[in-house]
Amino acid sequence: MKGVILAGGTGSRLYPLTSITNKHLLPIYNKPMIYYPIFSLVEAGIKDVLLVTGGEMAGDFLRLLGNGRELGLSRLSYTYQRGSGGIAAALSLAEDFAEKEKIAVILGDNIIGGSIKKYVDSFQMQKDGARVLLREVEHPERFGVAEIGNEKIVSIEEKPKKPKSNYIVIGVYMYDSQVFDIIRGLKPSGRGELEITDVNNYYLKKGGLTYDILDGFWSDAGTFDSLLLANNLVAEKERKKSN
């Protein structure tokens, strides 16, 4: 199984921090942000990874990460996204890399305190379809919100004004090879982007979407508040390890 890390975008919500560097190179406690999704994949046994990035600072990833061997990867590939067409558009660039294998996709600003290995293993045993990870949060309205009924996902709504639950789809997605055909059939949303929520809803309508609820802490790092939270969560974890 291969891994894809999506680390493009302009990081406009973190300006002026992102005026001189890519958001995913900002520090989370004592390491660059991009290290954390790499560690999550490596710990789950995924060591063949594609990094999708863009913007003027894309070359900084190569200078920082090199071939990825020092971080436990067997192969680290890179590809470049021109402009910003949404998460699904960025994922579409991984089609040749995936070589029709199942893939685990993680957003570059997702900081996960626990292991995702058991979820990846479950998806490996799943014949086909997709699998997403959910997390209960206080303010779900800035995410894709999952409505759950009878232990199944009933619907996923992107950034709803009135969320139907507090469970959000975090930035870890697992897909079979059909995902690229699905993306080709998408139409841009009102934001002019190809939405990953539309991909997940396609699998949902076909009865091929499963889910797990993530153990351990989680934070994205797309706003100043969530960036601060991610730093604090990692700092606390590291202090406990050193005591």
C-alpha cells in the first residue's frame, strides 16, 4: 500500500507566517509540520510515499526531506500542483504513482497523536471502496461533517452552517484505485474546487464507504488557533516521553 501526502495550498489563513514559507514547513514544537504525516504513514507500515505540493517554496521540501530515508521511507517521490484546485484535484496527480494499488492519503497539516496502523490494516482487509477517519470536535462547521446512524455514515456535508453532528472527517482517507475515475467525473464546487467530500459521498452512495473513529489526539494546523493547539499537544506528548 502506498501513501500520498497533500501539502499544497497557499496557507492564506496563516499569513504573514506563510508569506516566506510553505505552511507545511512551519514548526510544530520541535519538528517541521511535514514530518508528522510522514511519521504517521511510516509507523503504519507505509514507506513508499508521494508528496504533492505547489507554490513558490516547493523546492524547500526537497532540501529538507531529500529522499526520505532519514525519516524511515524507502522511497519519497514528489509532484507539483499548479494553482489551487482543491484536495481532490491535488490527489488526482497521484494516479501514475498509485499504479492501481490502494492508497492512504493524509493532509500535510494533520497532527495525529496516536497510531493509524490498525485503520490501515483494516482497509487492507477491505475488498474495495474507501475508508475515512472521524473525530468528534467542538466546532465542526469548518470541516466535512459526518452524520452517523445505525453505526454507518448517513451523509457528509462540507462546512455546513448547521452541522448534523460533531463528528468530522479528518484529513486521512483510504481509497481503492477507482478514486481517480471518480475525481475525473467531479464538477467544481461553489468555491471553484474539486472537493474531497464529493469523492467520499460518491463512495457513500455506492455503499463502499467505511469509517473508524480516531483514538488519541488530533489537530489540523490550518488556523492560528489550531496551529497553537497542535504545538501544545505535541509538546505535552514529548514532555511525557522524556519524564
